[in-house]
Amino acid sequence: MAQGSGRRPLVADKRYPKGGSRKGGGSTRRASAKAKKPEAGGLLARLFGGGKKPPSQKRAAPRKPKPAPRRSGRAKRGVLGVMLAPFRWAFRLVWGFAWRVGLVCTGIVVLAVGYQYAKLPEVAELLDGRARGSVTLLDEKGEVFAWRGDQFGGVVTTETVSKHLKNAVVATEDKRFYRHFGISPRGIASAVRINLSEGRGPLSGHGGSTITQQTAKLLCLGQVYDPDVWESERAYEADCRKGSLWRKATEAVYAMAMEAKYSKDEILSIYMNRAYMGGGAYGAEAAAQRYFGKSANQLSAAEGAMIAGLLTAPSSLAPTNNLKRSQDRAATVLRLMHEQGYLTAEETRLGQTNPAELSEAADARAGGYFADWVMDTVPSYFGDQTSEDVVIRTTLDQRLQTAVEEAMKHVFSTKVREGSKAQAAIVVMSADGAVRAMVGGRKTRVSGVFNRATQAKRQTGSAFKPFVYATALELGYSPLDKVLDAPYCLDIPGSGEWCPQNYTRKYYGEITLTQALRDSLNVPAVKISEAVGRDLVRRVAGDFGIDNEMAEGPALALGASESTLLEMTGAYAGILNGGSSVTPYGLTSLSLVGDSEPLMGSSGGMGERVIRPEAARQLVWMMEKVIAEGTGQRAQIPGWQAAGKSGTTQAARDAWFIGFTADYVAGVWMGYDDNTPLTGVTGGGLPAEIWHEAMVRVHAGLEPKPLPLQEPVPVAVPQQPTSERGNRPRLGQELGRAVDGILRDLFGN
């Protein structure tokens, strides 16, 4: 078309992109297009009935900036980034694994806590934690002198106990008790650190356990004793106290369940009721009564600290075992209470300078050797394994017990060299075998230890000789009969010749049997034993209560056999009571609490006659000479007749003195536990002095009584002389008459 026509060329507006035509002029066209666009939109709206409202104008999208060329990974991270890349990858892997495992473990713990929570009983069912019953021992007057078994004084709570006891327990056992959720990660970490620093395993020694965990352990994690599962209650308790990693984990779960179920004060109440606090006491009330003779709500700061201090080692720290050690521990507890704000500085000072002391009743109720011995004579189901509360009435006389303890201490403090390890034992009984006092060692107020009065079997030495002479008197010998004290030998099959000698290495010629016993001469004793027959001597001694295997050879007469002090004292009681056997006993009745009728009666007493009363009274007359004129003169009691016999074994390994008055029989043994020979000690020495000191105190305030003795009447009938070597003496006419009398008693007419 001609240029002058003025008409636009036929070119489509959108033939080229918005960026313009190929040759320019794009700006004019863009402006024209923008100017006409709303009109076109309006036309379309009208064509299709779009309504009156004009459409919004859509703005052109902004042009995106052209991205910069990507750099390589090495250039982006640098050398350090490349080196750390594996660690980043490993961390992401471990973290991803850890949080998933943690989530699973948390779920398991929550389920376990919920399971234990559902099993927990009400608080009231958990307060009495005794596995066994209690045994209360009464003396002859009916007064309590000892407790055994598991004592439970009654239920206490955090509201009813002394605040000092409650605070002392928290300060000592778990100072963060009211702030944790059952377990203390900080406490566990501290315990592991201490154990490792002391060269132990991480779980050995300090446990870092909270009060809640300790309570869980006391509850045995909810497991109840089942005899079909455990061999004994001891095995059950050992299993409850295992310290394995699995056990610790289970204990932590149980503790958290308790925290969810019970309040803090309820948990602390369970702990204070079930914890063992030494001396057979379970729970705060029993401990307060046991040691201080008062209720747990009356305890002072010093007393509360002492009880709380027992929790770490109740048996060794019990004040009835070692009061000084218990007081030292209480001083530490008082310091902890001050540091944690429970006590002022002045209260702490007063408690430490005035430590708690045992009450008189508590000190007297240790029981000691006598209580241990009585418990050993009781069937286990009524004794240390009882599930019931038992009351045992005994023969103990507490006045006499104190007397013999004081006598023991007096002699060892004044007449035994300092540092000596020598031991001694004393038994006092009535003529019927009722034991009134007993000391089994130099430490008088202890329990659960070796009792030398009842458990030590030692050679008796010359203390055995009265049974040789008892046999002779029973067969018709007279105390005035004579025997030749001269060199004497016997042929022992398999051993050769044996020649006994007197202690003085001297011989005294023809002497009476009374003189031979008075001076404890060995040769006459062997001759009499051989004359009457060793078998008969053995039988008489056994019938009197010496229940041990006796020596077979002629040394039987010199006390080569072994026996206990209790047996020997009981045998001498048989001489005093007129010749009847005696079974020493300490129990008079046993009953259950609340029952009016006893389940058991006396466990001993007098038995059958062993020798004639006349023979027994003559033997008492002979033994009275031992104390009045012979080897036992140190045992004399002013104003009282007394009879007895000393005994010293070979090499002085054992020294004895046993004797009696009209009221009491007492026996004393002295020696070393390892059989080391005593230095310069014989039965007529220190043992006689201990016997004297004991019996003087025992008879204080009593009216003197004469011994049941009978002085022999001289007989004109001459006795056959004793042979010099190997042959038994021939019995005289008195012996024949005695044998005839015995036969008539046995067979009549």
C-alpha cells in the first residue's frame, strides 16, 4: 500500500513477544497494547455476560534474576568442611538412632512404672516390716531383761515422731529427699565417682540410693517370702539386697512408682517403720523404747541423731554393742543437721557435748550370754525363727548377774596384767540346776558371741577328782580311810609305763582320803580310781551330768577328759543337793503373747539319784576342807561355810575353781582361747579369787547357812594296805558292806 495513504500496515499486535519487534518500535506497540487491553477485557465481559464489575488488571510477573552459576561442593565447604563431613553424617545417624531408642525406652519405663504402680498396696499394709516375731525374756521376778527376734514398738508417722528424728533421717540418708522423683542422678553420679576413686567397682560400696530406693529395697520390690521359691528367709533377704545393675534398674522403677502412688511423708513413714535399727529393733518406736525407754515422739536431738546414725550399720553401731562408737556417729549426724539448717549452732553444740545415753532399762536389757544360752535351748520355731510374739520366763536373778559381772571386772582390772588376752567365765546356779547368772567372757554385756561358759570344752584337771571320791564313798570308803602317797606306776598297753606325780613333786606317805582331796594329790586319786574301777568313775561322773566322752586310761582320775563350765557346775550342784543328778536350765515357761497357758514348762532340774545322801554329805565335808585348809583357801567367804575344788590342767592351759555354799553353786574357768598356757596361774589362784569376789557379792545381805555336810565317824575296822605298783587296792569290810547294801536295794532282801 502507498505510504501516503496514512493507514497502518496489516501486522498482528502479538506476533512478536512482549520484549518488542525484531527491529525496534517495540515501545510504541507496547504502549498501544496497554492502552487497549482494558477495552478488550470489557468487550469480552460484555460478550459473555461477565457483569458490571470490571475485571482487575493483572500485573505482569517480575522478571526472575538469572541464577549465578553453581560452585562445586569442595569450593563451597572448604577443606575444613570436607574433613568434618563424615562426622556430621555420623552425628546425624547417631542422633537419629538415639532419640528413637530414647523414645522407646521412655515408653518402656512409663509402662513399667505404671505396672508397679498398679501393684502397690495401701500404705497401712507396709508399715510393719518384720519377717519374724519377737521374743521377750523375763527374769525370775517377771521383769524384762532382754529382747530377741524382731521387735516392733508400733506404727509411727512423720507427724507423730520427734521432728529431730525425722530431720536427722533426711539429713543423713537423703538431703534432697523432698526435691527428687524417687532417684537422684546427682547422688548416683557422686557415688560412682567415690567408688571408682576408692578402687572399687562403680556399683560396689556407696550406692547413691535415695530414701525412696531404700524403702523399695526394704519392701523387696514387692516380693513376698515364698518357701517354695527360697530355701530360707535368710536367702530371701539376701536376694532382696542384691546390687546388680538389673536390680538397681528395677529398684529405680519401683521407687518412681512409689513416688507416683504415695506422698513423700508416706514414703518416709514406711521407711522409719520398716528400717532395722540394731538390737533387734525394727522401726523408730522399737528403737526409741529399746535404747532410751521412751516413745519416738519424745526423742531429743541427740537421741534422734543416734537412732538415725544407726541406719548405715545398725548392728555394729548399736549403742548396746558399742556406746562410744554410736555417740561418735551421732555427733556427725548433728553436724549434718546443722549444715542443712535443721539445728542452730547452739543446739548442735549442746547435742555433741551431751551425747545420748542408754536408759538404765535399756542397758540392763542387753541380755548377754545368759539370754543367748536360753535362746539356744528353745526350739527355733519359738526362738530366733519364730513368726509369733513369744514371752519366755527364766531363772535369771539380775542382782546376781550384776554381782558376777562386777567380780570379773574387779579381778581383771586389779590382778591381771594389762594387755593380757586371758579369758574367764562364771556360772552361778541353785542346787536344783536353775542358772541364776552367767558370764561367758571378759566382755560382760555382749550378745551373739562365743560363750565360754557353755560352748568351750576344756580339760577339767583336778576339778574332776570329787567324782573319783564320790564313787569311793558310794562303795563304802570313808573319808578317813587311808591311802599311801608314794611313787606309783602303771603299765599302759601300747604306751608303756606311766607314773603320775603330785604337783609339788613330793610324796606324803600314808594319808586319809580327805587329806588327798584337800591337797589335790594326784597319786592317791589315781590309786582310788583304779581301786573302784574307771568304768564306775566314768558312770558316776556321767550320771552327775558330765555328758562328754571321757578318757579311757588311768589319767581319767586327773581330769584328762573335757567338759564345759556349765556341765561341771551342774555336776557340783548334784553333790550339794544330796547326790541327785542335775540338768542346768534357764527357762521356766514359754508362752505366746496374749495366751494364759504356757506352751512349754521348765527345761531342766533335778533328776535321779546318783549316790546316797550320806555319801554326798561326807563328800561335802571333804570338800569343805579344801577351802578351809587346802588349795582353795583364797575362796573363803567370811562368815560362810563353803566347799569346792580347784583344778589345773597340764601346762596350766586351763584353771578352774568350782564350789558352793548352802545357797548357791558357782563355777569359774580361766584360760586362753588358743590354749596358750597360763603364766603363774593355778585353779587355787586367780580363779579362786574370782570365785571369792563373785560369791561375796552374791551373798551380800543373806543370812549365813551351814552346809549339808556329815563328818565321818572313825571306824575301828582296819583297811587293807594299798599295793605299790600296778595292782588295785583290795576293798575293806566297809566296802563289802556297802556292796551288800547296794545289792539289797537292787534286788530286795
